[in-house]
Amino acid sequence: MPSNSHVDPSNPCLSMRKPQRITITVPWSLYRLMLETSDQEGRSLSNMAANWLERQAKTYGNPP
């Protein structure tokens, strides 16, 4: 598995790579909110979390 230190976000080929999995630990209250929101929106928890992260990245000026 490649090391995170070798990832260059300025590399134009980065957008052509397949999605990657990550594991995070969140507080119980956030987990419940995410679960309820994903259920209300009719999407998987993983899809909803990825959407939240993408929207947050855009606020930093780094669209995925």
C-alpha cells in the first residue's frame, strides 16, 4: 500500500484515480446525526459522509 507521504495533490492524474477508503472515529452524537441524515436523504452513510467531506473541502477552496 502506498504511503500517504507520496501523494501529490497538485498532480493532475490524482483526479483520475479511484476513490479511496478511510477510517475515522467520530463522537456518538455525530454518528447519530449522520445516520439520521443519511436515512432521511435515502442514501448510504458512506455516501452521505463523502458528500459532507466534499462540500467542506470546497469551503477551503480545494474542490475534489
